[in-house]
Amino acid sequence: MNGVRDYFVQRFGEAEAVALETAALKHADDDLHANRGSDPFKWTISIVIGYQCAEVDGYRQHHGITAPWAEIQEWIRDEAQLASHDGDVDYLALFIGKYDGYLGSPDEARWTPELSS
């Protein structure tokens, strides 16, 4: 097993995993999203969530993502273990709450920014 990607492939298939990876890579052309962390598929998922690649119908079609968003979303919450992701995310999406509900408690998330008073 290679981690989270293998679980995704078991559920949705190799072609769907490649579609997500390809979508995420289209948004990784700058240093802001360069650190993919110790599990690059968690990075893929975080970028796909942030850019809504699997959520918005037009983006889904553009990226060739065919699995229903509701099923992907449920899988992310149950299986992706995003709270342990140690790479970059879409920081604007993080700021506006796009990752809420995917991380578990804030104490679990390594990349939840600490707010200063």
C-alpha cells in the first residue's frame, strides 16, 4: 500500500485518481503550493478541495472527474486523513473555511494556522 491514494483507487479507480492528480497539478505552478508533504495524494486532495475541481460541475467536466462529488466528499472525510497532511494547501481556501469538516478537530490538523491575538 502506498497510503491514501491506494484507498482512493480501491473505491473510485485509477483513472479517477489520475484525474484528481492532473487537476491538482494544474494549480501547482507556483511556490505557494510546491510542498506536497509526505503523502502527495493528501496534497492532491487538499488542492482539489481548495480549487473546487471535483465540486463545481464545469470544473469537474474540465478536469474529467466523473465520480459524484458527494461520494468523494464522504470518502475524504472518512478515509483521507487530511488532519495529518504536512504539505501545502490552498491557503485562501483554508482562510475562508473550505477545509472545515475535513480535518477532524483543529488540534489534529498540522496545518491549521495559529491565530495571534
